[in-house]
Amino acid sequence: MSNARKIAQINIIINKSLYNELQDFLFSLGIKYFYSTVSRSLMLEENEGLSRVFSGDNTTVDEQSVTISLLVDKKYEEQIIAAIIEKMKFDIAGRGTIFSKEVSLLNSNESIIENQNLSVKAETKKLPVELAGIIAILMRGEGDQVARVSLDTGSSVPNITYGKGAGLRDKIGLWRITIPAEKDVVTALTAAHDVDAVMNLMIDKGQLDQPGKGFIYTYPINKGILNTKIHIGMPKHAASIEQIINVIDEIKNSSSWRKREGYADENKSKRKYLTNLIEMALICVEGFGPDLTKIAMNVGAPGATISKLKLVTNNETLSKQPPARELCSLIIGEALVKPILEALEKNNAFDNEKIGQVLINPVVKAFTYFGKKK
Amino acid sequence: MANASRQKIKITVNEKINLLIPYVKKRIIEQIKSVAVIIIYLILFQTLVLGIPIAEASLIACGLAVVIVGLAFFMEGLFLGLMPLGETIGLKLLQKSKLPVILGFSFIFGVGVTLAEPAIGVLKVAGSTVKAWEAPLLYLILNKYSNWLVNSVGLGVGAAVLFGMLRFIYNWSLKPFIYILVGFLSIVTVLISFNPNFIHLVGLAWDCGAVTTGPVTVPLVLALGIGICRILGGGSSDSAGFGVVTLASLFPIIAVILLGFALIGKVPQPMKEKDFFNKEQISKALNLFNNQEELEGYLLQNASYESQISYFGSEENLKNYIEKLKADKSLQIKIFGGAENALEKWAINSPILAHKQVVFGDDDKIQEALAKFGTKSDMLDYADLFKRNGIASVQAIVPLTIFLLLVLFLILRERLNNADEVMLGILFGVIGMFLFNIGIELGLSKLGGQVGSKLPSSFKKIELTEEQKKISNFDKSILQKSVTLSGAQEIFFIIKEKDEYKTIPFDEKFYNQNTNQYIYTPTKGPLFGAEDGLLGKLVVILFAFIMGYGATLAEPALNALGVTVEEITVGAFKKSLLMQSVALGVGAGIAIGVMKIIWNIPLFWMLVPPYILLLFVSKISTEEYVNIGWDSAGVTTGPITVPLVLAMGLGISGQVGGVEGFGILSMASVCPILSVLLTGLYVSYKRKKQFEQLEQKN
């Protein structure tokens, strides 16, 4: 099948202890399959006593979470989001995050096209905040400090997953083992008007303007709700600042009143961003990712981040497939989309063994070290 | 996909060096960090607190450096080679094979892992020190039936891996296994009070459980489980994959005890040495040996003169027997084995003068023979050291790897991703293990042994036998008399050593009239407080704690477990949290174990209450923490902890007069489980409170 079409990718980040409830609910809506991966959310905890002296006002606390990615026909998008928010009480800060983005399904093994024929009836309402997404790919161990920017700016609870980098490393034979491939992938959501400021702060914090530090990009989000439960512990006031902000957002039906002024540092606003890029997600059975990535790289892709996914399904045919999958995430120029797709098709990436699937969506802005300025 | 990997970039030598330096540096520093606590502590304690200069310091320092390089190689080998291989097999096994194949593989894998484990051989060596009359059952199992022992431990581990996989496939909880197995072990503990033969066997059984979970087994078993759990379970169950290690340390205990039950009918009760070799019951004693000659050899080499006479009937008969032995070469071989001059060496080392006289003749001949056969070689045989460890490390890794590769290629018909990397990893693993074992032998065990034997000097006076000095031309006229407050007289003399004058108490038995030599042994201690004082004992206990803590942080298997846990929880369960809680647990366990030796607390009280507490804590803990907690207990008793702990345990019990060093190791297994589970309970309590707040607020 090769007729590319727009579908909705709904991502849910949820506390691990709530996962089973969500899984059952998704199946009850008629969802045939989704992808899941174990992740980690960060929150702030106020320090007390002596630890305040040594580690500042707050320390970050980890929370095990599960990240779910769900492909559905666009017509169900709003209803599913509404149903999940209602069922899982995502309108309460701290229960989880849900957001959707519009992606193009370029090609897919027939068995795992987007979920259709769902039985979902929910009252949709306009969600107050317009959102944008940020993804930062950093060396393993450096994700936390970048993720903390999202907490310190009060944006949302960030989420970290693990990945492995592929690129130059794979072209130098066994010497590759000397270059660490392990990556932290930080996912954060912000209000749309805030995204540039937060991204800039993340670039500062992660020193992404230095060579070899990592890559950061932003992408549009269609609909969603943030997890603003940034602080752990009992609030000291009748309502927490997050609650107050939520209420004002709701009253104003927008979050633009929160736009931060005065951040724009002369120097930093001169940063040159990459635009007109595409995020390409290639999902396949675990074990084929590195080879398929190499095929894409031979056509011109600069590299990829490979992370592990699990196919969760209650469908009889799908459960006969190997559930261990790989997500190869590539950031490429528009011109490369076609040749990569053709190369993948030529190498049977979508057959019943590799069970490939290729999705693309636009990247708004991207940044990394470009080499010395001339 | 043939063209996929053909694009290669050539890199220059300079670039290679630039790549290699940070890579090597990072790994070496990592290992220095993990070994640092234990090394700094041992050295500081030796030089500052105990004040005994480290003999052979340079050799030990070399050994420690080799340990660090070895660990760096070995860990890299695990992460590059062995663990990816195990994970791939776990992943593919479930996709491609039916249940019987999976179970068959698991079982064979478990048995193979055990046979490859070098520490199993150590148990056999330990058998030579067991006295047949004190622990007949243990003696029988460690000597005549030592192959049965290894096989039953292998069966135990095989069954453990098999049940471990069944657990994953059918999503069984680990808790019932723990209840049943630990329950069974408790019953056995009760049985001990009825049958003294079992007392010694249970100690061995626990040690078997501990040695099976070595630095090769644990990472492989973990990786296998994680591979399998990538296939199974819901979307959030990726943090499964643990628990096999726990079963692999519990099942062998049961297997060894069952072996004990099977053989108990063949052995006599423990008894006094003299009764053991008595004519009336010798037929029962004969059961412990392959034949009469072996028994006689054992008698001559290990038993007292009295027992030997009792066995042969009279002194005359014994003498005749030795005469016969001297004449009959083939009998010699039957009795002492095929070693060269075995009879002469035996006679020299035998404390019984009569035997020497029979074998060599008069006093002069004996002196002559003493010079010829009596020199013990203290020289380290490097060729032997390298050969032995080389073989051991190849044996531990290569056959197992070949088996896994065969399964992968022939049964699963799968290819191996990054095969070159895996092969390099396996090579690193072998090199690492080789260096690591050599380093341990040269460095850590020596250092541990020295500290261990001198540690008791903190609370009592000990003799430093290796610093023994000979005074020639000793003139008794220099002896002086002193008097105590109560009026008792003591004889002493003054010695000048390195411009220092010291008074030494005189003891007639160290004076040799014929040679005019006086042998004097320097003493040390008590360093803290009075003889047998509480302060000194507390210092020892504190030392034991920190030693256990430091050694645990350096354990390779625990490091691998920590990395794995952190990896599959995406960092939510930090390696450092796990390592710290396990290390604190081991430290506490070893401290308690030392208390057992110092104050001679019965083993029952050391094991039963903690295990009851443990069962209770396991019951209320989450499945995740129960798996990780119990697994980490299995990996704590590894190649670094065991020699250090044993050396210390033996050192202290040797000075205090106890015999069992066993209690320490078992405490070192119980306490870390408790500490990990308690940490888990604390974390989940905090989390629950957060959630409750959340619900309340809205």
C-alpha cells in the first residue's frame, strides 16, 4: 500500500501504576494495537532542612511512566482524546499527558495501518492551551538537566526515554565501540507561545551550541493537555500556582496571557535555526532497525536515533507478530523523503518479516552545532 | 541488504588514538571508582589503624592494578558481548520455538552455566580440609561423591532457569517460590537439631547457592530474562526479567540437601577421632572412602598417632605397616597417590616422630631429609598462576558462548546483529576474567588475608608468626626477673632491635638448648581498650561493615545488575540507589556475622529471625522490588566479597577460637535483600502519599 495519507498520532504519557487501566480502556474503544515504551517523568520536590543548603530549593524526582503512541484515523482524533481525558481524569494535574500530532503515513505493512472503526462517543470540548512539542536528543546522562528547564519554567512535566544513536559511528568498523551510542531522548510540551523561549533555555543548559552535544527540535501539536503537576508535595497555599494558571487558562480560553517578556537575549535570538526539516519515524520489528537505518543513510540521511517499542495488541493476527519493535527516528530535509522511502521499499522494509511503517511530520525549528562560524 | 554496511570511512592512526584514549580512560576510571572504597580502606586500616606495614606491598599494588584493568575488560565484555548475546537468544527463543524447546534449552543452559562456573572447583578444594570424623556426611559428599555434588548443583541451577522461564511465560509471581523454598529451608534448619550430620552440610549447601551465581552466570541469565520479557506481558512490564538469579541461588541449596538425604544412610554419626578409626565401627567409616587403602592413607595423613595405633591394633603393627609401605612402591601409590617422594614428604610433614624414624632412620638422617624434602616453596609460581587462570577463564566463558551461538544459528536459525562487536566482547570477557582472577589472587586475597589475620589485634593480643625472629647464641644469663603487684614472678629479657630496646617475656619452650637459639614471636594488640574489650570489638565490627560495603560496590555481577535495572527502568531505578542499598545491606550483614563469631551466637538465631522478617517484608513489597531485591542478594557473594570475607572470617574465628566462618556469608545474603526491600517500601510509601494528596486535592 502506498497511498500516503494524513492520520492522527496520539501520544499518552501516564504514570506506570495507571497503565493497566488505560490499556483496558483503549481496547474497549476498539483500538487494535498501539506502541508502548517505558519512560521516566521528572518532577520537582522541595528540599527541606540541610539538603536545601547543598542542593538548592528543589531536587528532581523520578517517576516511572509509560509512553504510548496510538495511530488513528483523523476523524476519531478529538473524540478519543476527550474520552481518555475523561476516563483517566487527565484534567487533574499529575495524572498524565495526552497530545496528538498530524502525521502522514507514507507506507506501512498492511497489518498495522491506523486504527479504524472505533466505538468511541465522547463530548469534545475545546482544550484551553495551544501546545508545541520539543524533543532533545542528548548523550546518556545529560537529559535530566535539559529536562529540568521544562520544570523550572513551569511548562510541563518532561519525559525521558532511552535511545541509541546511529550515524558516523557505524561507518568506522569496530572502532565504533569507542563512541558511546546511548542517548537520552527528552520530550517536553509547552504552551505554543512559550516554545522558543524554552527551547533556547534548553540549548543553553545542554550546551547544544557546542560540538557533539546533541540535537533539539520543535514540532507542531494538534490537540492536547499538559501535565502541569510540576511540584511534588502538599501545596502551601489554598491552591497551587498550577491550579490557578489552569483556571485562568480556562477562563481566557487561551494561554497567551502567559507569554514571557524580556527573555530575548540579543545574542541568543541571533541563533540560526534549521527550518524546513521533516521528522521521519520508521517503525519495524526489533533487529532490523540498524540495517534499515543504514539504507536510509546510504541515500543521504545523516543519522538516526533508534529506540525500543513494544507492540501491544489484543488482536489475534497481530499477536502472532513479534511484539518487540524498533523506532528509528530521522531528521531529514524534505528532498530526502522520497529517495529514502524508495530505498526502504526496494529493500522490503514493509514485508511481513520486518513489518515496517513510515510516518512523517514537519519540524518547525531545529538546532545543533553547525561547525565554526565563518 | 547486502549493500547496507559496505560504506566505511577510513580513520587515521591519530584519530584512532583520539578515540581510544577517552574510551579507555572512562572505563578505567569507572573501575577505579568501584574498587576505590575497598582498597583505600584496606590500606588505610593496615597502615594507620593496625600499624602493620604491608608486606609484599608492591606485589599487592600490582595485583590491584591488574584487578582494575581486568574488571574494565570484563565489564566491557559483558556489555558488548555476553549480554547482547543472551538478550538476542531470549528474544528469539520465544518467537521461534515451542515450549518444550524453550524449557529444554533453559535446563541445559542452567546446567552448563554451573559446570563452567570456576568457583564450583573451589568447593572441591574445600573438601580436603574437612575432617571425616567430625562431619562424615560432608566429607563423603565433598570427596567420594564430589561429582554427584557438582551434578546436583547443576541440576538445581538447571531447574531454576527452567522455572524462571516458566515464571516469565505464565507471568507467575516470584513470591510463592520464595515462600515455598524458604519454608523448606526452615524445616531443614529444624532438622539440623535432630541430626548433627546436617549441621555441616547446610553450610555447604548455602555456599553452593552462593557460588553458582557468579559473574558470568548472572549477567547472562539476566539478559536472557530481559530478552524474553521484551516479548511477553503488557506494555508496562518491560521491567520484568528478574528473579532467575534468586531461584538459581535457592534451588541448588535444596538440591544439595536432597543429596544429603539420599546419602545420610551411608554415613556414621559424627564422633571422636579415636572412635572413628576403632575396629568395631571401621566398616561404617569405610563407606566414606573408595577402598581400604584410601582410608589408610587418610588415617596416616590426618589422624593422630593414637588413632593410628587404635586402627592397627598396636604400635608394633603400625610400625610394621609403615615398613611395608616403605618397601612397597605400588602400595605407596595406592595410599598417597602418584606424586614424587610422597612417602618422604608425608613423613617429614607428619608431626609424629615415630614415623620419621621408620622412614628415614636416626636423627641425623631425619635432619638431612628435612633439608631435602621439608623446604616449603613460598615462591609464587607465575607460570602456574597464568596457566591455571587462563584455563579457568576460557572454561568459564568460551564453551557457554559456543553453546549459545549454536542454539542461535542451528535451532533458532537467526543471525546475530553486530556479530563482530559480540565476538570482541567475548574476547574482552575472557581477557578481563583472566586478569581479574590473577589480580585477585595477587592483590585482594593477600591484602584481605593480612588484614583478616591481624584484625583481631584490635581487641586482643595476637602473635605475628610471619615476623618470627631467631636469636642465635642466646645466653640465658641475660634473663631478668620481674614481679607483679600480687607478687608473682615473671622472667623476661631485653632485646635490641634497630636501636630500640624492648622487653620480651621469656618462655622456656622457645629455647633450643642444642642450638642455643631462642625463637621469639612479636605480638600485637590489643590496640583499642583492654584485652577482649568492647571498644576493640566495636572497631572490628565497624571494619567488617565498611569492608562489606566497599567489596560489594566492586562486585562485577552487581554492577551488571545495577546497569540492567537502570537501563530497563529508563533511569527511574538508579544504579547507584540499588548499589548503595545492597552494599549497606552486605556491610550490615557482615558486621552481624562478625558479631556471631566474636560472641559465639548460634547460627539459628542469625538465620531464622531475619528470614521470618524477610518473608513478611517480601509479602508486603511490590513484585518489582521483590524480584530485584532477592536477585541482588544472589549476586553479592561474588569473587571480590568472598575471598575478603572468608579471609576475615577465618582470621577472626581463628583468633577467637571458633570454627565456622559460614555464618558471615549467609548474613551477607539475607541483609541486602532486607535493605533493598525496605528501600522499595520507603519509595512506594512516598509515592503513595503523593498520589493520595493528588486525589484529596481534587
